[in-house]
Amino acid sequence: MSHFFSGRPTPLGEVLEEYLKKKGFLPHLQAYFCLHRFGEWFPELSPFCHPVKFQKGVLYLKVSDPLRVLEVKQKLRSIEERLQKEGVTVEKVKIQCT
């Protein structure tokens, strides 16, 4: 038995992305992806700063050295822009010092 589909075939990635959007999972997966790529995107911050979570538009960053908080704050615009590029809208960033 053979099937004939008119038009162009839809790439699997597009089908999967559309499914995830419909189910409401896409924003969570995008945020998860971004959290795990943070050190790659911001290697100058990764020795002392890492994301803890992203929840309800708020990005939580943990900074291990209190003297480096200013350095992280200076990079917030770049961090927000990078996440926006990846489809994650950051409404607020909270920095936690340990």
C-alpha cells in the first residue's frame, strides 16, 4: 500500500516544535536548554556564577563570590539578550550570593 502526500514533506523538527507548542512544553524546554548552555555562552562568568532556575519569567543566578556580583550585574543585559534570542523572555533576574 502506498500513500501520496501533496506538497513538501514537513521536517521532523518542525512537527516536534509545533507539538511541543500545542502542549505548552516548549517554553520549559527552551529555558532548560538555556540554563545548561549558560557556561558555554558566558565562560567568563562560569567559574563563579551559574543559573539555578528559571521560573515565571524570573532567572535565578547563584554567585559564589560576593565580590563578583557587580561583574554579573554588568552582564545582565547580555544574558537577557542571549536568552531572548533563544526564545526565553526574562522579566527579572535575581542574584543569590552564597
